[in-house]
Amino acid sequence: MLARENRLVTADDFRSTMKQGRKVGSDHLVIYLKRDEAAPHARFGFVVAKTVGGAVKRNLVKRRLRAISRESLLPLDVKADVVVRALPGAAELEWQALRSEFESDFQTAVKKTIKP
């Protein structure tokens, strides 16, 4: 479980991150990342729609994404809000495939938001 300070909790947080953040997509995930240097740490939010599958599959995907993002927090020095949207097919991915896709998309999003 992510700590409360590492979670996006309000609809406004989700909305602003998805509208103003940089978008990086792959086959099974879309990541929106909005830098916020005033924030003390990164915050994550997850969107898993019914198109991903039934309740059991959606919850499985959310648990996996939370675990992957918690692992990403340890070496993370990015102060940003991150929304991860799962696409259909994400529930059929193996753990390592989902993890590598998340990490590659996340690193791409971080690189896109670096100010020259």
C-alpha cells in the first residue's frame, strides 16, 4: 500500500495532472506526469476502467501498479504528480512485463519533463 502522502486523492488532482502533465503511452499503460517542485515527494494515482476487465482483474492491476510505484519511490528524486491509466490487456500481462512497461514509460515521462 502506498502511504497517504504518496497518493493522489482528489478528483481535481487527477484532472489537473491529466490536463497539464506530459503524456507517455505504450500498449497497456498511459502515464501522465506533472512536475511540482513545491511538493515534498511524488504522488501517484491510478485509473483502471471497466474495459480492463471485471472487478477482480481491475483490482489485480491496481494492486500491481501500486506495488510497482512503491518500488519506484525508493530511488525516486522526482517531485511530481503521476497518474497511471491502465488500458485493456493490462490484466493479462505477467508481473515482469507490466513492471518493465511501467518503468520504461515512467522514465520517458521524467525525461520529457526535464527543463533544459
